Amino acid sequence: MLLLRLTLAALAFVLVGCASAPLGGIRGIGGGTADPRRAQGFSLVLIDAGHGGQDNGGQGNGLREKDLALDTAQRLATELRGMGIATAMTRDDDRFIELDDRVALANRRAAEGAVLVSIHYNAGGRNAQGAMTFYWKPNSVGLATHIQRALVGEAGQNDMGTIRRRIRLTRNPEIPSVLVECGFVTNAAEAARLGSPEFRQRLARAIASGIRKQYYEGDAGIPPVPEIASPLSRASDRKTF
Ligand SMILES: [Zn+2]
């Protein structure tokens, strides 16, 4: 009995000790719900809204890619901050930024442990619909895979794949980088959904969910891809985004 009492006393002391300890490290940034798990591999998400200013991006069914991309990027930032994940944005209004300048903005965040997530909408044939996520570097395949899975599994987008492609925003930044094509503005049925703020919120939430999975679980369960020696992507390359 004495032993038990001593044990309880010791336990009470430990609990008091814990309660008075500084809480640094488990409080989320921006007042969001803290997740007690530790981040794996990155500490900041640089969100890049594609196109902007004089560059409308893809257009169809009364929608402009630059508007949808900015709106989705802003929603994504809010979602991530709510999860306690720090964010920054390459643009937060309707302005044009050269692709190489976006790469430079990404590289400037390398010391902060950033990853780049570029948000786009697609234009193509009338029948094409769904989401696809591009990456190039082996250190970006997990992030791309988790985002794509969430867009399909949580937002219900048609799965057009996690695609390895060497483009400026996947190849050139020094930090892990992915480019997300959320859906096609040129498909009438998909455009009807993409035009709805509620649906874009759903897309943003899914992208945030994929990022959160990578944030806490890293590449666990993701088949690795080999490094491919390749030159930097340039404007003269066949296709740019
Ligand atoms: Zn685009």
C-alpha cells in the first residue's frame, strides 16, 4: 500500500512537471489544431499560383486558369495553416511572374526547409477531365503521389496520374517541387464543378491533406524512383506550364 502511495505521488509529480514544461514545439503555426507528430523532411510549403497578370493560362467555359489557380492557392494556404503547417506564396494577387523567377523564389526558401507546390488548371480536348500531378526529382515523388491520391480519393477527381516530367517548376528548383493540374476548364462538365467555390474548397482541402500526409509520414510506403541525370529545363523546351 505504501508502495502504491509512493508510486501515485511520483506519478503526480511527473504530471505536474509535464504541465509546467514549456509547450514549444507542439503548438501549430497560425492557431491551428496541433498535431503531436513530428514533421518529416520539410517545414514550409511555398504555394505557387500558376500564371497571373497578362498570362491568363488555359481558358474555357468562361473560366480562366489564373483566377482558379490563385483562388485555390489561397484556400490551400488557409487549410495548411489550420493544420499547423507554415506556408508562403509566390503571388497573392493577379500579377505575372516569370517561371525562372518562381524558381528563384523557391530557391530563396531552401534554407527554411521548403517544398514547392504549384497550382494549375488544365486546358485540352473537350473530353479530357481529371487531375494529374507532375514531379521530376526523386525527392518529390512522395509529395506528388500523396497529393494525387488525395485529389482522387478525397475530392473525387478522375485520376490522370502522378507523372514524372522534366519541366521548369519540377526540375529546376533546389527544393522538392510538384506541379498540380487540378482539372480541365475545357471540359464542360468539369468546368461546371471547377467554377464552384465549394468545389475548389474541396480540391484545396484534398491537396492540403496530401501535403499533410507527406509532412508527417514522408516517403514511407512510396516506391522510390531512380535519379535521372538531366539538364535544367529551359524556356525553349517543347512544353512549359
Ligand atoms: Zn498552367
